[in-house]
Amino acid sequence: MSRRRYVARGVPGGYRIWDNAGRRWWGDHYELCPDDLLTELNGAARPDRITALLRRYRSLKR
């Protein structure tokens, strides 16, 4: 099994997405683990689906 490019890492107050290839943080800080977003980023990576998931997780922060 190959290494996943994007992984969720626990940080104080929630989760952040780490990009293994770019070796940097990707996206926002999330209070809940963004499992659906990680699956999409590591899978098909459809831009419309990623945008919808980002909006969903952003709305959960409010």
C-alpha cells in the first residue's frame, strides 16, 4: 500500500491536513476530523466535490 499524500494530524483544538508531498499544512484548522475531505483528496480529487466539502466543514466551525 502506498503512502497517502494527505493525512489529518491532531493539533491543539482540532485537526489540520498535512501534505506529505509538499511537506506543509493544507487548508484550514478543523474542529472535527475531515474524513470525507481526506478521502476525496487522496482519491479522485474532483474540484467540485472538494469545494463542497470545504464549504461544509467551514460551516461547522461557525
